Amino acid sequence: MKRFYTAVAAVPEDGAWKITLDARPVRTPKRALLSLPTAALAAAVAEEWDAQGDEILPATMPMTGLANAAIDHVQPDPQAFAASLAAYGESDLVCYRADTPADLAARQAEAWDPFVSFARSRYDAALRVTDGIAHIAQEPAAVQRLGAALQGMDAWKLAAMQPLVTIAGSLVIALALAERETDAEAAFAAGHLDELYQAEKWGDDAEATAARAARRAAFDAADRFLSLLDTTSAGTTSRG
């Protein structure tokens, strides 16, 4: 789509913020009003629209994309969306360890044991850990408690959690990041530990490096989206 506007603004309205292009409100792909919960998130979305050149490139607008997802795909049924993410707790990455080689097993223990401990201390979810990839059943109560953490989130946080959980392959890692028990760099590294180990041992090709970089960008964007939801400052942002 060609850029069709000059001025971009984030305007407070009824306790939320809407984005306007030449005073006209932006709508989601499903034609809902793009109404944002915090001034910080609204400013970030407005910046994305303002930064567009002659053509509008959605791939360069991750905050807008996550906001659209929250409104169009999560808000209609947050509980069902949360349940789909909670399923990752039944086979969480941090529970499946290598028995060989020894250095990989040691790295996994060092990186993942703190997340297992976090699940136990924060949510009273005692996860079972095993060697190998054969499925190990978790205690239903542990899975339920991890899922309850998601059920307590609103549509905005759930929209950010989706890429965090799926990219890391771990509900526990994503929850630890959301709770600020870790940072995005450590969380991403923990979720990609095996891949990074193999690259270190055998080398990495350009395609794999590019794919990992794309996942990291999406992961960082979701983490930033979460941080902007935690900001309660108000204001009006105008550009153009």
C-alpha cells in the first residue's frame, strides 16, 4: 500500500489512545478501532506509522502487528487463546535434557534449572525433568498452575506471550521473562541453547543465521510490547 497520509497522532480517548492518520482513526485488519491501553504503546505504534516511507511495510511495524493481533484474535476469546499457549507447559523445553555429550547436558542444566526452580517457587508448579525426547507426563496440577498464570493476563499481554512462548518453545521461559525474572537475551539464548550449541560445534550457515536473527527480532519486539504495557504515563503524541 502506498503511503496516503501526512500527519500521525496518538490521541487519548475514553481512557485509551487511538492512532489517527490525518485525523482519521486507524483500524485493524478486521476493521476494529485500533485503541491502545497505554500512552507508551500508542506512541510506539504512532512512531511506526510515521516512519513509513512511500510504501507502508507491515513487516517493519511489529508493535502495530501485535496490537492488531490482541484486538482481532485474542480479545474475542482470551481464555481459549490462553489455553492454547498453556498446552506448551505439558512438554516444556526445559524439561527435556540430553544425557550426552556431557558438555551439552551441563549447559542445559546450568541454563534451564533456574527456570524449573522459578516455576516451582513462583507458581508451585513442580515440573518433571527427563533425559531424552520421549514424552514425560507432568502432574496435572503443575500444568494447571502454569496455565492459570496465562488466564490471569489480558488480551494485550497474551498477544505478546504468543511469540515469546512459541519462539522459545517454552511456557516457563516466557513466563519468567514476563515476570522480569530474566531478560530477553538470556531467555532467547535458553530457548535456542541446543541450536546455538550445534552452531558452535559444527558451524552455522547463512540461512540458519538469518532465520535465527528474524526469530530474535520478533522475540525482542514481543518483549518490548510487554514493557510498553507496563507503562501508565499519559499523553498525546503528534507527528507530521
